[in-house]
Amino acid sequence: MDKYTKSMTEGSEFRIIIGFTLPLLLGNLFQQFYNIVDSVIVGQYLGKNALAAVGATGSMTFLFYTLCLGLGAGTGILISQHFGAGNDQTVKKLIANSAYVILFFGIILTVVGITLAPVMLHLLETPDTIFGDAVGYMRIACAGTVAVAAYNWINSVMRALGNSTVPLIFLIVASVLNVGLDLLFVIVFGMGVWGAALATILAQAVSAVSCIIFAFVKFPQFRIGRENARFDKKIALNCISKGVPIALQNAFISVSMIYLQRTANLFGDTVIASYATTMRVEQLIQQPFISLSTAVSTFTGQNIGAGRIDRCIRGLRRSMAAMAVFSVAMLGVFMLISEQIVSVFVSDSEVISIGGTALKLSACFYLFLGTIHTTRGLLNGAGDVGYAMINGIVEVIGRIGFATILSMIPAIGCWAVWATSGLTWFITGLMSYLRYRSGKWKTHGINA
């Protein structure tokens, strides 16, 4: 092993997973810092309607970004398994061919997002008062889809090779740049919500390009050579076959989030702003779950490749214990200071009241949300990606079903938006855990 890669097939499972999780968590927090800065600056300097316009695009841009994330994750699964098995030449071929796949899909998603932004926001029944700003924000955000795809790809490759530290360094630099550009474009240049979107995609592009250049200079696996760089249809299709189910899972989840956004839109600007604010907070709170899930996925992939299923099981058990502790701690925090947290984003008293209560409601279901992420990490890392698509379908049925039914009950009213998420987490978390207990994931590795 060189100094930039790490094998996870030997040593304490808990120490390896937590050690890998911490840089991921810091990176994800900085990435969420992009979104938080957008919301704080837009909410405090441009007002409630501008914040609602940004929030109204969130579920749709999330759809495009997570499609890229899913394709990158599929590549990471294959690379981690072959890296764990010691198949160095296959790793190099996977890196090259996955880059072609990611670039192709990134360009397509960029064109679709920019072209269809007004249509998509009309389907969401975005109010006329914020429609113009929402279209502008979404088009600029979607213009950066290629940068998002590139960053997620290089991140997935580095993680599969056991490195979660290098991407963090470049992401910190990009985060500082994002803050500066936000202040410059929104406050100094007066570019409105468009400036906030432009600041984010420029920062993401800087991070992606810097990381890719560093990888080609420092990582031996990126010294590919002409033979390994050739397009290989079989390998490209293998990347797609692993990535598409995860991308579809993300797409299904995004569709369900879009429907939930539509439900929030029906209750007016105040609820839209409240929902946008709670989404920003919950995206931040979810980062430990997401980071742990990614660490479990990489750990599982390498150990499945090495034939160490026993380590995979022990790793998941220890990860779920850590997740449970965090879930209970966050429940306590929100019960005490949820309103104060919401007030950081917006000064409107009604938004603060609704958002604070909504955060308390959602926190009651964090244990199930954490179960989704940890078990999903193991299943994806093992290559059990077929279930990923099923998992996504369950989330669609849950969110659409609960949102439709609960929003029709007058006594529940706007609280249907947040109750829907909690009940969906409960059902999906239970199904994911049962899938793990079935043991079917053990038969999906490259050695199976």
C-alpha cells in the first residue's frame, strides 16, 4: 500500500470505520455549509420570499445531484471490492471507464435541468410570487451538474481506495471560497438568489478540478497508461449496472421529496419557508448518518472483495451502536433549542415557531433514519444494489401515500409534511434491517 491508500481488511473494525468516517463527516459538513450560507444570506438579506424560492427548487436539484452521486457510488463499490481483492489492473480500468460514464450522464443531466426548469417548477405548483427567482436559481444550480458529477466521481474513487482525507482538504478551500463569493455576489453585486446559486457551483467546480489533478499526480492507481485507458464496453456496462440501481434509488427518493415539496407548497409561503429551513437543518444533522453509511460501504466493499464477511457483520454492529447514541443525543438537543436553531436562518416569528416544532417532530424518528443509512451502507458495499432500487420505491410509496392522506386531515394540516418523513423513515428503516438479516447480501460480491 502507498501512503495515499488504505486497506480495511485488517485491524479493529470500529477504529477503522470511525477513523474513515471523521474526514467524511467534516467534508460533508463543509458541503452542507455551502447550503447553509446560501440560506442564511438569502433569508437575512433578501427576505422570506427569496428563501422560499431557493427552498422550492431544493427537491428538484437534489434529484439531479443524487443521480450523479448514485453513479459515482456504483463505481466505488466495484473499485473497493477489486482493491480489497488486490486486482490492481482492474482498478485502473474501472477508474478510466467510470470517468467516461460519469461525464456522459453529467452532460445529459445538465442539459435537461437547464431546459426543463420552468416546466418542473410548474409541476411543483410553485407560487407565482417566487416562480421567477426559483427558475433562475434552479437553472444556475443545474448548470453545475457536471461539476457535481465530477466531484462525486473522484470522491467515490478515493474513498474506495481507503482515502477520505484528501477530498476534505480541497473541500475546505472550496467552502471558504463559497462564503466569499456568496457575500460578493448577493450583498455587494446585488445579484439576488442567482448570485447564491452561482457561488455554490463555482466553489463545487474548484473542488472537483483540484481533486482530480491531485489524484492523477499522487495516486498510483491513476497512472493508468494507454492500455487501461481504452474504452471497455464490458467494464463501462458493469459500472452502469452497479450505479444505475443506486441512482434510481436516489431518483425515487428525490421524486418522493418533490411530491413532499409540492405538498408544502400547497400551504403557502410561510410553510414553504419553514420547510426550506428545516430541510437545511436536517441535511446538516443527517451528515453523520451519511458519512457513517459511506464508511460502512467502503469497509464492506473491501472486506467482501477479500472474502471477510465476518468483518462486515462486526463492522455494521458497531456502526449501528454509534448511530443510536447520536440519534438520542440529537433528540435531546432539538427538544431544548429547536426554535433558536431556526432563528439563525430567518427572522420571521411564524416561520421560527412552525420550524421549531417541526424539528422536534422529525427528531423522534432519527433512530429509524440512522438505521436506513447504516444498513444501506453495508448492502451497497456488498453489491446488493438490486435492493437499493426496491428501497427507493418504498420511500416513494411512503412519502406520497402518507402526504396525500395526512394532508387531507384538517386536524393535522401542515404538520403532514414533517409527519410524512418520519413515518417513511420508520417503514424504510425496518425493511432495510430485515434485508440485512436475510443474509442475501453475502452472495453479491465479486467472489460470489
